[in-house]
Amino acid sequence: MSVARASLPGRAVARGRAARWIAPWLLAACAIAAPQAAAQGFESALSPGELSAPHAKLDGDCDKCHVRFDRSAQDGRCMDCHKDVAQDLRSRAGLHGRQPAQACRTCHTEHKGRGARIAALDRSTFDHAKTSFALRDAHLKTACTACHAPAKGYRLPARDCSTCHAKQDVHKGSLGARCNDCHTEASWRQARFDHAKTRFALTGRHEAAACTACHKDAHYRDTPQACHACHKADDRHKGRFGEQCETCHATSDWKSTRFRHDADTRYPLVGRHRLVRCEACHAAGNAYVQKAPTACADCHRGADPHKGSLGTDCARCHTERAWKEPVRFDHAKTAFPLAGRHVAVACKSCHLGATFKEAATTCAACHARNDVHQGALGDRCGDCHSDRGWKGASFDHATTRFPLVGRHAQAACKTCHLSAAYREVQRECSGCHQRDDTHAGQLGRACADCHDERAWKPAPKFDHALAPFPLLGLHARVACRECHASARFKDAGTDCYACHAKADKHAKTLGTACAQCHNPRTWKAWDFDHDRRTRFALEGRHRAIACQACHAKPAEAHVEAPTQCYACHARQDVHEGSYGRQCQQCHLESSFRTIRSRSTTSGVAVPDAVAPRTAVSTWRPAS
């Protein structure tokens, strides 16, 4: 930092007068090239006065403070000697560094004699705030000599507290020289130390604790931070949990804890466990040691009615809500899952003892008294009965050798199973339907050949086509009893005459083979072939003639009908029998009035017949 070039007014006037007095002589002297020694002596002769005592050693050595013909360089010469002041100016510290820029001679004068004070200081008006150490509080009342030793001057005071307060430092220097970190200038004994800025912030009851309670003998550095250091006497755990007391205890109160059993351990407390005193599980001897028992049996062994038969994992059934009830045992995970009515059954109904393992898993073990089969069907009751109810059976008869279909599916079990054993029932139809057998066993026991489960009456499965007498035409609509007079069925005849004797108009004259003429479509219509079955083939007009025209007496049988023309055409014989009764010799069947052409014995020509003889065809009577 540069220093101002301003000079004091008094010195300027003195120098002006001297200049006027020596100017002529000085000009003459300058014109003469005198040696350096002569010049030095000359300058000494021009000195305005004697130097002060501090600068006395510089008498005659003007170049140490002055530069010829350059007054502005004088401050630089001052700084060459006063290096500490130069440092203050460069760093803008101390009294000199904090002052406005000005020349050294503004405040410090020289050549006033040995007794002159070139750094005069008025203590009453000196503003200490312009220095690097402003005075506050108790320091304002402190004498200058208390900090500034006379031998050292005012520039080099002790700026650290310990220099002045070493005797008052109860820490014996262990906390260093920065006393102002804790102490204030208002009073040495008042400390403003902020414990929150340390690694051990004070909270709760610690805020009210005296410093000496933790810091023994005023030693504040390296004070133990573990709770155990101060609370060892209060540790009921006897050090088993270590020195991290803050894990459970809070600074607000030593006796109350903030220990969270749920989060801080592997054994969360739920249900009734929350109400249990710590000492109930943590015996006083172990002082809550971490190895406290966690198995239910460790605390509840005396309350175990199973006597250890189910192991020690009581939590599989019991809950923390209550030891006795309710239980959360999942029976579905056992070999006997509970379903239906079993869910509502009390445990003691099956488990007669408290060990529970002795309970049987077979139905018969509990339902022997309900077994109406008396063990005849074995102990697999579940094949028929369900958990929904003992009386309702879900037996699938389709799994047996006699599946139930049709009306059998609706029949009550006792209809076929006459006793509760069920096994002695017969599978043959006659076992149940013997009284319904109208055939009296004549058709055997294979009832299923005709009857089925849809209905016993009628027999929908019997196929008459497979019998020796297939039913055709009207026979298919005839009731069985029309032919089968009794339920035996085998007594029915297979010839037509057995049923149609009353309808035989021929009175057995044509035999009993009715099928030769009649067919099953209708009894009144027949298929008699007059040409092939008789000796009188019907031709011409004979085909259209009704049977009774020739067979005048049907009851006397058609076989007795006359075969001579004259028997039917006597009334039409215009010859009155003169030509005999062989009418066919002249007349044709196509028309009785039509005659044949032939030569007579007398040679009389007779006209030819109008139509030739036709071929023989089957005659069918009119309906």
C-alpha cells in the first residue's frame, strides 16, 4: 500500500527559509563536481535538527531515510526498517493498516532532538476501534498497561486471551488459546459455550446438569461421551448391554426408556405380551440380557396341557391375545382337514385327552355308534357319507357294478337293500321284481331283455321282430293280451287260426293257413290267386265278377263253387240246352254274347268272334 506524500506545514516553512538562505551557495556547490564524502558532509551540515533517541544511530546517514530529490520515496525507506508496519499496511491490519492512506511523517516527525516523542499517543482520545482489537464490555475498563507492556510499546499487545488470562485458565491450556470460543468479554467466569456444536449436544436433563458433573477437574477435552461413563452406578444391567445406554434410555429421564421391543429386537410384543411386566420374561438376574428366552414353552411350560407332546412351537395354535382362547390352529394343514359339520365340533369331541395326537382319523372311531351297517361296509364311511351331515349319503352308485339309471335312481336304498349291510343285495331283476313277474318265471330271469329302468310296465325293450312271430301290419297295434291270453306269453299260438277262428267264414273248409289268402294289413282283404290256386282260372269278365256271384254260399266254403258255365249262365242259354252245357265251346269269357268262329259238321259257316281269347291274369276281388 502506498503512503501519501503530504508533509507537515511547519517543516515546509523551515525548509523554505533554509532554501532561500543557501540557494546561491547550493547552486555554486552543485556546479562543482565534488567527491561523495564532501557531499555527505554537506548534507549533514544541512540537517534541520537532531534525530530522536530511537533514530540516533542514523545521525549523518541521511540516505537511510531520505532519497535525494525524491520526497515521495521517503515512506519506502521507513518501510525498509519498520517491516512489521509494512506488513500491517499490506494486510490492512493493525492500527497502521486500518488508517487512511497518508505519509509517515504526517504522524511521526523527526529532527526534534533526542528527547522528542515521534509517536506521541493520547490515551484519553485514542480510538481502539481503529485497531484490530476493538475493546468491548470489561475490556473498556481495563488499563492499557494491563495488556500493553511498557517495554514492548503499544504495537505488540497480546491478542490472545491466554496471555492475559493464563492464571484464570482452569483448563491449564488443555483447550488451547481460543478462550473466546466459550468466554465473553463481559465476564471471564460467564461462558457462552455452545455444546450443540460439539459431538455431544446437550438435551433433556443434560442441559441442567453442571459442567463438573461430566467434566471432572475442569478437564473438558476428551471427555468420555458414553452414557456408561456417568451412569455406571445406575446401570441395572451391570454392563451386559454395553455402554450404548441411549439405545433404550432418553436424556429426559433415566428411569423411563424409549426401547421399542418390536423394532429393536427379533421378538415383537403383541396382544397380552404388551401388558406383561419386563421381569416376567426377563428375570432379575439376567437384567434383560439379550439372551432372554423367546420360545413359548420357556414361559408357558407350566400352562401346557399337552405336556410337551406337541412340541414347543405353541404359536402354531395359540395367539398372544389369550393363552386359552382363541386358538388359531389350522386343522387344514394336518392329515385330517376339517370341513362341513366337523368345523363346528368341539376339539374334545374327537381329542379325548389334552395331548391331541391320540385322536383317530377314521370315521368309525367317532361314528361307530352311528354305523347302521355295523362295520359290514368297512371303515371308509367317507365313500358314502359327507361332512355336511351323517344321515345324508353321497354314495355314487355308478362306481359299483350296478349303476342306477331311470326309475332305479329314484328308488329308496331300502327298497333294494333290505338291511343296513347293503352288501347282500342281488343284482338280478328278479331279486326285487319277483312279485312283479307276471310270467311266473316262465321267461326266465333275464327281465332286462324286455323291461328297462324307465318303467316296469310296459316292456319297452322287447322286440317282437326277434321272436318266431314278427308283428306286421295290424298285428303291431294289437294289444299283447289279444294274442297272449295269460302273462306267460309263451302260450300264444303262432298260426292265424288261433286268433281268427271266429272270423273264418270258410268254416275250416280252406284249412287254417289263413295267410295263403289274408295278410296282416287287413283281415277282410286277401291276396288269393284264383288262377294258380284253383283249377278255374279267371279270364275276361270273370275277373270283375264278385266272388259271391259264383260262390253263392260262402259259409259252405268257396271250394264247392261250380266250374261249369251252365251253373251260372243257365238263364242266359237261349238254346235252352239244345247245345248241351259246354257253353265255352262257343262263348267267350270276355262277353257271354260273343261267340267263337268254328266250322260245323254241316259245313255252315258261323261268324268269327269279335275278340280273341286273352291271357290268364291274377284275379283280385273287389274290396
